[in-house]
Amino acid sequence: MATLGTFFLDGPTLETSTTVFTDATLTTAAADGWYSDGVNYRQQINGILGPVVACPSCVTPCGSALAFNGANGLYEITYGIGTDLGAIIVYFNPQSVVDGISCVYGNVVYNTATSPNFGFLGSGSIYNFLGASNATGANNIGPTLDAGGYTGQDFYLADANGNFPNTPTNSNGVVTGSSADVNLTPNTGPGAVTIVIPRTTVGFTSITLRVFGPPGAVTAWSATVNCPVALTPTPISNPNVDCGNASFPNTVYVAPNISGTAGSPAVNEFAFQDENGEIGYPAGDYQINLGASTALITIDVNHVITAYNPC
């Protein structure tokens, strides 16, 4: 059985620390053994923490789809992502309201999004607020963020099955940012947007999804955090060619949108130089080789395909 105690870290979180100490001055290393923050655990041996491991009873498995509607507030769910490397593709749909989305992997926030219907929808400092521009309360979000943000928000922490409690876990939720973090779409929601998180090492074995429904209306959203997968390669030309090109010396890796197909690049999908989705593909006009056919595509400065024309 776990024993609770007070310990001190030489980093901001257990995941990013190297040693657990028994004193605030960080001079006395804690005894060798397993230490947990409730989501992850690490074994300390000779004063050094080992790899981060997700507690299987504390996290929701990746690939699990979640649909939610209810009271406003800040919602948090942690997904276990196993040991595979690749791109973690998150699909998030704020429905016809406005919700802020934040995906935390390690100590990095990911929320840069593209919509199948509207294309690139930017990112945010901590949260990317997405949804319909005519939703109730939408006009209040930017000014509130610019004035300091939201404090004292109801906070709901999901269990390992992805279920949120009926009553708030606490009322200490804080959401900050600015009006630049608000990326709404005209008169309708963006559909299920795509967010890509590269996983190049197994140092972290979980990802935390946070969704904030601002005061003013009910919140409604759906999300799927997919398990890491290597993106499918597609041969691609050098830039500025036409359909007569016969040379495909390079490779592009495209993250499919929710209704897309791996290996079949499409408009409004993210394009990368690597199978993990870490490095965006340079902007330009290219020809891609699909095997039985070819097509001309345009990739913009946000690494999103903005045009597709079969040859």
C-alpha cells in the first residue's frame, strides 16, 4: 500500500525532476523506492530517479473517444500513451459553443489546430479557444483573457474511465491567456480539429487534456487522443514543378484529419518532414506521387495543405 509523505523535488514536476529530497533545501536525497504524483511513478535508485511510468489505474487508455456536455468549468483527463513513438493525433470538436483546448505532454503545451472545414486555426499561449463566433458569450472571452483571465472556476478531474464527477473536484480552476488565443469560426463550429503532438522518446508515458468551458453558456465537446503512430510517407517533388514532373526525391508525412485517410494527403491537413510530426514541411507548391496517380499540392507557412489538384 502507498504511504503518503512530504517530499521535495529539484524540478517543477515529478516528470521533469532528477531526484526526490526529504528537505526543502534539497540536500538530503529521499530513500530509494517508488514515488508517485498520482498519475506517474518513478523509481529512485542511489538518489537518481528512473524513467517516468504512467500508473495504469490512474489514466485513460489512448484511443478512447470522449463526448461531454454539461456545466461550465475546467475539465482535465489524463491518457496513457504506452511506449510507441510517433505522432499523437488529437481530434477535438467544440461543437457549436466555445471551448479552450490545451494538451500537455511533458512540460510542453500543444494546441495548434487545423479544421477540415476552415483550415489553420492558430494556437494559444496555454489554451486555444475554438468554436462558433456567434455562440453565447463568445464576444466576452477575449476581453476577459486580456483583463487577467478566469479564476475560481469549477475544476473537474476525470477518473481512469474518462468519467467526470457530478460535482466539482474543487473550485480552484485558473485559465489565463489573451484575445490572441481566441480562434473562432464564422457562425458555426470548426468541426473536429486536428492537433498533432510529436513523440520522439519514451520519457513521458501520459498526456493531459484540459478543456475549459467559459462562463455564459453550457459546454459541449468531444475528444479523441489517439495512440502514437508513425505517419504514412508520401513521395514528394522539389518545389515549383508541374504535372510533367517525374522526380520525387523527398518524402512528406501528412496527419489525416478525422475523416481523412493515412497516405492520401488532403486539403486542410498538417504536413511534416518526419513520421513523428515534429518538423513542419516547408511552404511551397509540390507534386506528390500516390502510386497510381499524382497530384499538385500547396503547403502554406503553417504547414497546412491549402490546395490539391489531381494531375
